[in-house]
Amino acid sequence: MSPLQRLSALSNQLIGSSKVQNRAYTMSSQFTLQSTLALPNSSVKIPALGFGVYQSHGPTCKKSCLTALEAGYRHIDSAQYYANEQLVGDAVKESNVDRKDVFITTKILSPGKDEEETYQSLVESVNKIDEGGYVDLFLIHSPSSGPQGRKTMWTALERLHKEGKAKAIGVSNFGKGQIEELKTFAKVWPPHVNQIEVC
């Protein structure tokens, strides 16, 4: 069984839905695993197709990441909320793929009590994925923490970006007004990414 077939079988096991597999197949006919897109306001290029690890835990998460990397994926999408950043990092370390060749996205869901605590939470995520290294993209997972929470997370992300611990920063599921709100205080604007969920 090829790595891509093993990955497909593992995905079906995890998700139990051929609909997801069919949607992935349709997208793969439009993009290859080597296709990249340039991020706005940045020199970073993101692989057009990525491997998400939502609701993937323990040995299954690590194994699926290793299989995805073996199959040619070069983008893995994780999050603090998924509680699997360490597993993603471990898989990349154990793979035969250099860290510089794997694009890793992670996300923060809610701020700490202040910007410093929030920043430390970001650094903790980076270290789980790549001890002393970096992530390629760090996003605010949701706009749900309100204007002050969004500001706290964004300014902490800007610090992480300035220090080279995140090559790009962005948001997820933000509306136009919430993105415009960032403009009033952001040093990095517009966000490099607004990742949206399409159902």
C-alpha cells in the first residue's frame, strides 16, 4: 500500500467519511502537494495543500503526520486547542524530512491575563513543535475573545514574529470588521492569513 493510500485509509478510520476523502481528491486535481501560495505582506510561501490534525491524538496523530510527510505533504496544521502540537513536532523530528522543508501552522484560542502571559503561551507552543526554533504560521484561532483579547493576542504574536519565532502571523475566521479593528493598533497589517472554515 502506498503512503497516500495508507493516509487515506487512516483518514477514513479517523473521520469515517468518504465525503472528506472525495473533497480532498477533487482539490488534489487542482493543486499538487508541491504547489505554494505567496502570503500577502510577507516573503513567506505556504503550501497550497495541508494536513490538518484536529481531533487526532496520541500514536494516531504522530503516525498520521509521519504518513502524510512520507506521502509528500509539507504543511501540517495544528493548534493549542487540539492538544497535539508536541506530537506534530515529534513526527517532524522522526521523519526523513528536514524541518526547514515542513510548513507548520498552529493557533492560539484565547489570551492569558496580559500580553506577557499570552506571549509565553505562544513560546510554549513553538517549543513543543520545534524546541528553540520557530513555527511558519501562528494564527489567532477565533475572534471570540472580544476586542481586548484580540488586541492582546495580536500584539503578543507581533512580538513572536519580530523575534523570528513565527515566520508569519494571521487570524482565523475573522470578519471584515475584526480585521479592520487590528489596523488601529497593529504593526503587522494586514494579517498574513485569514484562515476560514468552509463547510
